[in-house]
Amino acid sequence: MTPSPPPLDLSKIRHELRTPINHILGFCDILLEEESVPASVSADLLRIHDSGRHLMSLIAHYFDEKTFATLKLDGHQLCHELRTPVNHIIGYSELLEEQAAESGCTRFIPDLKKINQAAKTWLDLMEEHLLPAALGSDQPDHLAVDPGVGFVTPVPKSAAVPIHQTGSILVVDDDPANRDLLERRLHREGYIVTSADNGLQALKLLRSASFDLVLLDLIMPGLDGYQVLAKLKADPALKHLPVIMISALDQENGIARCIEMGAEDYIAKPFNPVFLRARIGASLEKTLLRDQEQRSFKALQESQAKLAANLSEAAQYVESLLPKKLVTPIATDYVFKPSSQLGGDILGYHWIDDDHFAIYLLDVSGHGVGAALLSVSVMNVIRARTLGSTNFRSPANVLRALNDTFPMENQNNLFFTIWYGVFARSSSTLRFASGGHPPALLSRGGSLSQLRTASPAIGCLVDYPTLECEIKVMPGDQLLVLSDGVFELQKPSGEAFAFRDFESMVHTGQTTSPAAILSAAQRLQEKESFEDDFSLLQIRF
């Protein structure tokens, strides 16, 4: 059985707690009697004096024998009430020390340090006498104060972390002196400070003005710090605003709860100026970085939208270069579906003269702007027949001239394949050459012929071979000229679809038009888009 704790000697507790307060009041009186004390300093000394006298009255109230025997203590409230005036004393004495050092009134500093030290000594005594063991085993655990948290060891100025000295801060605290201390200290650091004395007022300010940081007291009447924090984090417009909690109740569970709810940091009162400065600076730096990231992301989105618009415009231009479909004397049809907004494929046909009809489809290596520019350049050269004295009725000569005009080292290492044919209407013959390009397919009745030459891709070799073939064309024949994107497909199972599979599909008559072949390819891979450009040209003689 646990023995009962010895009865408390309240007279001794009162004496020990009053002693440092008497020191505070005494040194305050000495400084106030100085004739040369500035009015602003006297005002703060009176605030310290009033806090000391208020602390005396609290001790008399809570530690009176009759009151103590009948009073059912609330640990949280008791700690809060006792520590609040001490926090004021520490805060104002530190501010006065700094002002005295800056103004050259160094003779005031020793007495101010004694006031400050007496307040911190009082905190040590409070913690000693308010531990659960001292008040009795029946007191709640939450009455305990973490040793060392209330007494903050001073940190030298040299330990201060450089911070971004701008920003708008909202201070939320129901205690006027606390607000005054924080406002004055933050103003000295160069911040724009607004204050609110309750949670509702804070929420109204936050929804009507812009702030970079909130310093939020935990214990307030009405909406407390927990409730305000919860409302902030539930509001999409405010959830990213950093919040630093400030409270004299510095228990681990309270800190953890605030952090879990989204608070950026937590500072115990009485706060150390250097710690406060560093933590505010760190929070504002995070806000600055997040804002920079958001601006960069927005700029990136705008840039991407602009680029997409430009690419779309360029794609529309490329499509505008495609020829109109013909019905007679030669019927044409095609599909042109780039893998991205700009691809490396292009196709075309035109009458060289009244008797000769040119047919071509080319595929530039790679995709994007560079490939599209090269494909358009080649197409314009073929259409305008600007290859010197080249005979455009001879596919072999055309490919050789293109190879000489577009060497890959002058085209950012881009090369291209091309199928080029010329139909002579008077002789019903088709001459063709395929520079590294997949074979075209000529369909006649139930047969299917591959039309290709053993010519390399354009732009890769210096000495290009002169190769071309000729075939007789019959009425009703159909010619399919295609890029490799038409048949280099992959089924969802991972199985590849190759040229022979495409050839078999055409041979069996499963498809009758470029649009039907496109639909069949999309069904095969079970998606509408393609990994490569899908270009297919059909000529019906």
C-alpha cells in the first residue's frame, strides 16, 4: 500500500514563491525612481510591476489554507494563471534589456537582468511545488509541468539563424500583454503585425486579408487554439498557411496533437527571443519556397499551355499541307494520325505533268518539332520540285537528290525513309523506289505484291545507290503506302503485331479503306493513340 504524502506546508510555499516576486517588485521600484528613465521604459516597468502584484494575489488566493482545503484545483487552469504574469515579466524585461543596450542606457541592464532571473527562479519554484507528488497522489497527471520547458535557457545572439526579414504575421492571443510583447518584438524584427484577441476575430481576419504566418495561442475563451487550427486546416484557402502554436501549457501530448493537426511548430511561453526569431524565420522561409514553387508551377503550366497552343497551330499547319482527296481519274484516300501533336510522317501526291502522277510518303526519325520541320521541308522540296535538274519522273534520281540535299549531319542527325512512286497514265506503269521504307502493297484481285527497293534511308550515306523498279498497273488495282507505325503495334498481351500480320489482314480482305485499317489497329491494341505516327495512303487506279 502506497503511503500518503505528507501534508503541504502552505506557509513555506507562500514564502518561497513570494521571495523572488519581492525581488522583482523591489528592482522595479528602484528603476522607476530613476529620474532619467524614459517614459516608454517606465510604461514597461509598470507592466512588470503590475504582473508581480497580480502574481502575489494569485499566490494568496490559491495557497491559503482555507481555500486550498476546499478548492478543487484544475491543473491546466492553475498553471496557465500562475505562469501568464511571469511570462509577461520575462518578456518585458528582455525587451527592456535590448532597448537599454541599443540606446546606451547600460546602467539599467544589471537590475533588469535581476528582474529577469528572479522571474525564471519563480518558474523553477512553481514547477517544484506543483508536481503531482507535492499536491497529492489524487491530483491529475496533467498538472505536471515538464522540467526545463518553462525555464528557457538564453541563447546568445550569435546563435540566431539568418531569416527572411519580411512577412505579414497574425498574432492571436486573448491576453493583451502577450499580444503587446509579441507585436513589439516582431515589429523590431521588421515584420508587419496584426493581432486578434479571440478565435472568431482571427478567422474573420484570415478570410479578409492575406497573412504569411499565424502565431496562435492554445488556451483562449470561446474558440481555443485547437479549434481555430482545425478550422484553418479544413479551409482549402487557408490550409497551407503556416501556424506556430504558443502556449504556457507545454506538454508533449499537446505539442503532438497540434503537429498532427497541421501546425508548423510550437513555442512555449515564456519564449526565448532567439528561438522565436529562428522558428518564425524558418516557417516564413518554407512559405517563401512554397510560394516560389507555386509560381514556378503556374509559370510552367502557362508555358506548357502556350507550347501546346503553338504545337496545335503547327499541327494544323502540317495537316493543311496534306493534299485534297481525289476521285478521278485516280482515287485517293488516307489517314494521318501523329503519335503526338507533331510527328515525323508526312504524305502527298500531285501531278507532275498531264501524264505523270507522283506518290510519296516519308517518315523522319524521331518525333516532335525537329522531325516535323524536316518532313515539311522535304515535302515542300518534292512539291515545288526544287532539287536542281533532278528528273522527278525518276524515283531513283529523286531519292539520290534528296540524300545529297538533306545529309543527316546538317539536320541535327535526323534522317528519314521514303517511298516515292510515279504513275505514268499513258503506259499504265508505276515506277518506284523505297529508301529504307517499308514496302508498299499492290492489291490485284486476290493477290498482293510488295513494292520496295534495296535502297538505304535518306541522309545516311554519301554515295547513294540509284535503284528503282517498274510494274504494270491494271484498272482496279489498289496501292497501299504506309509508315511503320501502321504495323508496329503491340497487343495488350504483349504480343507484337508485325508487317506480315498486317499483310495477312489486308490480303484476307478484313479491311477495305484507310479508316477501316485505323479502326482495326485501335481495336487490336485496345487504345486510340499510337506509339508511332500512323500514316496510310491508298491509291485506286
